[in-house]
Amino acid sequence: MRIELNNNTKILTPTLILCFDRPDQLKILLKHLKKYNVKNIYISQDGYNGLDLKIKKRHNQVKQVIKGINWTQKVKTNFFRN
């Protein structure tokens, strides 16, 4: 079975995103979800309690990207503690 999507396609199925520290890839994914009018997004980001400052920076960037989503009806988030 093959599903064809076009710009008028609306995805009504709730979408779960599991993320950690890849803000650029998350931005690309969200761009596509926005294109297809995804209405219900659930996002879970693992916490980080390590010492690597680069990972901490990327981890915080992901959180900011998530907090900036304002184009859909419903966004539920779960940020695990560090």
C-alpha cells in the first residue's frame, strides 16, 4: 500500500516525536509536519545530566524549537528532567 501526499493533505493521526539533541533535524521534521497540517503533536525529549557542554547546548536548542511551535491546534510536551 502506498500513500500519496500532496499540499492539500491533512494528517489527522496524532504524531509522536521522540527527540534529544538534534535541533536541525527536528526543524526539518516540523517543517514537513506543518506542510501537511498535522493537528495533534506529542513530543517527548529525554533529559541530559552529563558534562558535555556541546550536548547540553544542542539539548537546550531542541527545547527552544519545541517551545516555538505555534502553528498547530495541539502540542503536548514531556521534558524529562536532567
